[in-house]
Amino acid sequence: MNLGSPNSARLGSVYRYLTEFLNDPKVIDIPLFARLLLVNLIIIPLRVLNSTKAYKQLWTEDGSPLIYHTEKQASLLKNRFPDSDIYWAMRYQNPSLTKALKTIKAGNYRKLLVIPLFPHYAEASTGSVLAKCKKFMNGFDKFPVKYVRDFPTDGGYIESLADRASQFNLADYDHIVISYHGLPLRHLEKIHGGESCGPRECSSDECAINSLCYQGQCYQTSRALAAKLNLARDQYTVSFQSRLDKKWTRPFTDKLIIDLAQRGMKKVLVFSPAFVADCLETTIEIGDEFNELFVENGGEKLQLVPGLNSCESWINAMEDLVRKNA
């Protein structure tokens, strides 16, 4: 399962997607009445036009990249498990997670393995998927259900990230940015019992992080990827994108990009390990908007490392995830 996408790049479809997504209490975790007012009267009306414009830029002849890459991943994974049924679904919109679970419950199976395609655990992504699945499967004992919670340092996952970088000569770049989707600080505070760990703690090799700390897991992935690519600590920076306000995980990728350009760096390479398929946040936000920011502030080229999509190394990693958790 992945997060989801509008059914089309039209205003109505984008509106319905944002409405379902942003009204999820796991995503915007404030009291119900305040969430209804904030989301439906402020956030969506302010965002829907720009979001629709961005989705129109993203859309291809095959539709939403997130949808068709996820479908292709499922199809290729099926080739590795010809005797198993592979279902793929989205947490929001289509293909419907609820419909997939209904079909599975009615099937004659021995066991079910659920894999949310989010390498790093966050309540707003993996937590929401698992909550929906567990609620739907509550009391169901026809066959056992197992869940993959996260895989930030999985060997196959790290190998596939490095494989995507093999088409680039890393020495050609002045700096490397490893950008993850941002998270409200209050989400981290909940994990840490009311306290928010800072980047300094999470970036430390000695940090004994909570096993559910999203920020800590992002730094774990970054250290593993840097080791795989033989990057020194001063050659890369971990950052966070797609924020809604200032109280989100730092440093902010857009601010970092501007700073790198203004410091005289001409070529920057950006990884996006939080996404296993290209989507709005990679293709448009990093590939277009951040590149434009970089050039406007004196840089020459900001290059996005393509998402894992359906590359063979990632399908190998998916196969290994299934076998290890079956």
C-alpha cells in the first residue's frame, strides 16, 4: 500500500483527495471540531487550486506516477511469488484499501502480509494504514495477519537507493542533499513522551532513539546510504521538505537549497528516500520547484535522483522483505 493520489488532475478529484487525506485524524492530529474548521474552511480552499495545477504538471499519459509505479511494483512482485495473490491499494482514494481488504477476507488464504510502502514509521503514514487495516480486520481469525512496520536500514532498500545513484558521478556534485518528507514536531513529541529530539541528537551515531522516531529513522537511512556510497559527513546534508508551517522537522530543504546556492555551490544532487515511487513531492517539488529556487539563487543545476519505482534492485528488495516477514 501507498498513500494515494487523486483519480485525475481535475479540480474536483484533487478536492476529494485532499478532503479525505487531510481530515484523517492521524494526519492532522488536533481535536475534531478544530480539525474540521482548519482543514475544510482554511487549508483545502487555500491549497486546492495550486495543488490541482501541480497535479496537472505531474500527470502523464499513464495517469498518476504514484499509481502506475505502485501497480508495476505489484505486477513484478507477483512474478516472484506466482503461487501467492498480490493486492495493491492506496490509503486514500483508489484503488481502495477497503475493497482490497473485503476481497481478501472473503478469500481462501493461509496468511496475509501487509506492507505499507513507507520506509520510515510515522503515525501520519504507516500508522494510519495500520490503524485502518487493524480496525477492518478486528475479530477476524480465519487466517493470521502480519504487518511490516518499517525498513529504514533494510539492506535491499539501501542497495536499491545506491543503485539509483550509480547513473551519476557523485564527484561532479558540490554537495548531496538527502531530503525526506517533513513531519510536525508535535508528532515527534508524542513519540518521545512530550519532548522533541533535535537533529543533533538524531544525527548522532550514538543516539539511542525511540524505535518509532521518524526523524531518527531518517538519519539511520542517511548514514547507511552514505556508508554505501562512501560519502564523508561533510559531503551531504539531511533535510525535510513539504512543510505546512515553521513547527516542522528541520532543516527545511527549500531553505537549504537556497543557502547552498548562495554559498557558491553550482551542482547539487538530491535523494528522496522517503518515497519508493516518484510522485508530486519528488518530480514537481524537488525536480522543478527546488531546481528553480537553486538556479534563482546562483546555482546551475539541482539534479533529482529518480525514485525506486520498478527498478530491479527495488523489486529484489521487496521480494526479500516478503520472504523475511512471511
